[in-house]
Amino acid sequence: MSKTIAAKLVEILEHAGVTHIHGVVGDSLNGITDELRKSGKIKWIHYRHEEAAAFAAGAEAQLTGKLAVCAGSCGPGNMHLINGLYDAHRSNAPVLAIAAQVPSEQIGTSYFQETRPEALFRECSYYCETIASAKQMPRVLQIAIQTAISLKGVSVVSLSGDVAMQAIDNDELEHPLFLNRPLTRPSDTDLTELATLINQAEKITLLCGAGCAGAHDELITLAGLLSSPTVHALRGKEYVQYDNPFDVGMTGLIGMASGNHAVKSCDLLLMLGTDFPYKEWYPDGAKIVQIDIRPERLGRRCKLDLGLAGDIGETIKALIPLVKAKTDTSFLEDCQARYKQNRINLDKRAAGETGKLIHPEYLTKVLSDQAEPDAIFTADVGTPTVWAARYLDMKKGRRLIGSFNHGSMASAMPQAIGAQLAFPERQVISLSGDGGFAMMMGDILTIYQYDLPVKLIIYNNGSLGFVAMEMKVIGMPPFGTELKNPDFARMAEAIGIMGIRVENSEDLPAAVAKALAHKGPVLIDVLTNPTELAMPPQINFDEAKGFGIYMLRQTLLGDGAEVWDTLKTNFLK
């Protein structure tokens, strides 16, 4: 008996292990959603906005490493997926997007809601094709899935609602997914060249990224052998920081001075599984080696002395027998001492103080101290990412994701939805800025609808804080960054979700404990200090000059109180 394209699509997704499809229903998706209803094996998760659905699918794929699926109806419905798909693609998340199209006979006529999905999604996918005939099934769908999984990115399949109902006469080309991955490492000749560079160097720093996932033990062994400080990029934090005596923090604008020092002061920088993009933070005179599983990434950020393609764990295993142990530990000890002092200074800023102002550093540290050892954190772009990078203690079982490559606002809450659906028994905590939360606020109703026990933490400073800070640094008074917020906790209570509002530091630990102990969803609205600056690990003359000009302008404009609060908070503590 023949099956429709829609029925075969659902069947193939079931065989691929898909458990959820994230999206918003629409008539052009009716054939597919009805097959989901009949099957009952894949759960349709209904969102208020398709962008949230795409972010959630991306989070699910990042955390599980398996295929996740989102869907949008024709025209605006699937266009809303684009931002979340860009984020998934740049985060190497295997996601399949189903983009419905207008009726096939109307394509090319400027029909109501007609768009060109192949053109729209081409830039945020590895594979983007239209199924126009039953004869293309199951091949096109299988290629899309195989591409998303093997290349770790987005695939998009577009099809019209009427095409989805066409019968498939022959599915003899259907086959199981091939998920085997080869072991990849550099050649022996390349490894010998790398070992020679290492053996000749005296001060070696390891700069580690998300490509170090699964290679923690090998990384620690190499760092110990070479007496090397390990510095992590933001996406490497969850894989590198824990149980690591050689960790000296993060580098970059939101990093730490000790991490910056370790990178700038070495004579050989080994970039392991990172595509760290900021050229200003690379060393000036050191030799640089980059190892990455994707050879197209080699050398696109800085001048390399050697670039090698390979899996980090496998490469380190093959490299270790070729290198000599470094007995001089002075560089490592200097970096460790700097890190220890930086950590003391940062932790001082995270101390609770009696009074009105709640410092966001303190809020983040309280969350880190009270959260479960295997908690999953999602962080909004901007200051929540800064505080997460500096104050979340990434134990072995913990995860931290955010829009760290694409840099989109409003990702934390929808990513938390995807995380909670993928891991219903684990603690999921969203670190949301007030601006980011408000941008996608409608999908708090998705949390309510499915009673997901997500803990939503809102850093409520009444401002687009990171943007305001950027303006101050170049000497501009903040403009257009002020937010007039409601009482988010009361709003949550009106929806049917536990809401807690915290206005004083002394109330924070008990409020967090209450929220984390609650079995259902909770929103904690925390009024944080609006004048807190995310100070970079190094400040150049232009930045200092710009900040001085800002302070002078604000004083002359009569806003001396804001300037004084900023000084007290950031420089006089």
C-alpha cells in the first residue's frame, strides 16, 4: 500500500530517533501534523513564535548531539525560523527545518504568502532543497538528515501542502542513517613537525574551544606534560574548566586578565578546537598552531605557523609520545598566581551586601552555588553571558549554551525550553536579560502549556545593559537603552507560573533556594544594579578616554548621581 510523502516523512523521522518537532501549525503543514497525530510517536510542541521553536530545536541538538526538527508554515511562518536557524547553524547543531510552501500550482505567481525558501535559507544551512514530486522521496529527506548530522549544521526541506499529500509509489531507495564517524588526526609527518615546535618552545599556552568536547582527560594530560596554562574560549568553558588544575580563565573582551596574560605572554600558542574570532587578543610575537576538525577554519583568524586538521582527542593521543616533558613550571605558576588573584578580585564583587542594590555577579554566584551538579544553563547575549562566563562553576555534568557565535538577543528562554524537553529530569536555568526576555516573552506561555520546570532568572536592570556600556566606553551617554519593565513576577503569577521578585541582596539566597526546590516552572525577577559595568580584562587608552568623556558629559548634563553610582559600583568598592 502506497504512503503519502507526509506519512513517509514522519516515518523516517521516527527511525532517525526524533522525539519532538518544534513549531507553529498552519494549513500548509496540515498533512504532516495530521500524520504526527496519527502516529503519536513524535510529540508536536506548539510555540507562540517560530523563532522560539528554532532556538529550542538548536538547543536540543547541541545538548544531545542528535537530530532535532522544527517546522514553519508557508511564507512568514517559516521565515520566522531564520534567526534561530542561523544560531543553530553557527553553533554546529544538527537541525532539520521543514519549510512549508504555498500550493505548488501557485509557485511563481506572487501568490498570497509566497516566498522562496531555497533562497531565504541558503545562507543558514548546508542543504536546502524543495520536494516538488513524490519521486524525490525518500532521497531528498534522507540526504537532508544525513547532511545535518554529518556536517553538524542545518538542513532545510521545503514542500507544498498539496505535494505532501502525494502518494509515493516506490520507496526502494530508503535506507537507514549512516552515523559512523571516522577517527581523524594529522599525519605522522605533521605530528612530528608539531612536536618539534613544542619541544623548542619554553612557554606554551593552550587555548581551548568547543572542539575539545570529549577530550578533557587528554587535554589535562597534555597540559601537565607541557606545564601549560589552559585558557578557554567561551564555548570551551563547559568542556575545559572543570577539574582542571591548569585552568587560568577565559580570554577576550569578557574574559579575565590572567587568561589574557597567558595568551599574550607565551612563545607558542596551541589553539585546540577553537575558532576564536577576536584578532586583538592574539599574541604579537608568539608562534601559533591551530588544530581543528574542520580544515576550512585553519588560519582564518590569525597568521599560523602550522595548521592541522584533526579530532582534538585523537590528535593529542598521537602527539603525547612525541613531546618532551617541560620541567620548568615558572610560566605556569605565574599564570596560576595571576588567576588566583583575579578570582579573588572577581569574587569580592560577587559578595552579598545588605541594601537595595543586587549585584549581578552575586546573583550568578548564588545560582552557581545552589544549582544541581548537572544543571543546564542557558544565557542571553549581553551581560548575562558575561556573568555566566565569570561566575558559573562548570562542574563535570553541567552544560552552558547560548547564542555565543550568532550573538542573538532573546535566545535563553527558548533554548531552555528545548533543553528541558530533551532532559525532563534535569534542572534547567535560563539567565535572561530583561530586554532579551521581553523580546520573546510570549513563549513563557509554552513553558506554562507544557508545565516545563524551567527556572527563569531575569537580570532586571531596566536597561539594555551591554549596549549602554558600549556607548559609555566610547564617550556617549546611553540613548535608547532604557526599559520600562512591569513586575515580571506578578505577570508570571497571572499566567499561572510561580513568580518571585527580589529587591534586596539579603533576600536572594532564600529566593533562589525556593525557586530551585519548586517542582514546576518559576520566574525570579531580580532587580540588579543598573550601573554595573562588565569590565574587560584590559582597558586601552581610547576606552579610558571615552569613559572619562562620558562621565564629564553626564555631569555637565546634570546627571552626576548616575556617574557617582557607576564609580562607586565599579571603581570604589
